[in-house]
Amino acid sequence: MIALPANPVVLVLLIPLVAAAVLALLPSYRLGARINVLACFLTFASASVMLLIERPEPTRFLLVDDLNIVFIVLNTFVGFTTSVFSASYIAHELETGRLTPLHLRFYHAM
């Protein structure tokens, strides 16, 4: 169908892993929120591409079927919309003292 330079299944697994490591180290919540939204969008875009391409061949440790793809797209969409909402809401949580900068780094990394 469509030839891609990178395997979207690998991207769906690697983007959150790399983003979590980076977000755990960032002290700025504004930059962390932006990177979180970007990583979630890229993960959602990679998952959406899986709707357009042929299913990956099963491996010993990974089987991706049509139902899995639907759930992956749905979960990455929810993660993306949640990250967009939380990017604007998190400043309120800092002002009220419910979150500290350390908790915030943990929040974005998760």
C-alpha cells in the first residue's frame, strides 16, 4: 500500500519511551507540556498510519491484528487529547500547590 521509511509499530513503541526519558529530566513544566503534546501527537499519527498500511507480520513477541490497531489508535487519541488538556490545566495545579515541580516531572513522564 504505502511505503514508509520507518515502521509505525516501532514508532508507537519508541516515541513514548524516549519522550518519558526526556520528560523525566526536564525541569520546565511549560517545555515539558509542549514536548508531551508533541510526543503524544507523533504517537497518534504513527498509530493512525497503521490503519492505512498492511498489517505487520507476526513475530515471536508481537502480533498486531485489525482489532489491536483500532485500540492502539483509540488509546493514542485519548492520550493526545489528555496531554493537550493537561498542558493548559497544569499551571492551575502548580498555583494551588497541589503539584510540585518534582511531581510535575513525574506526571509528564507518565
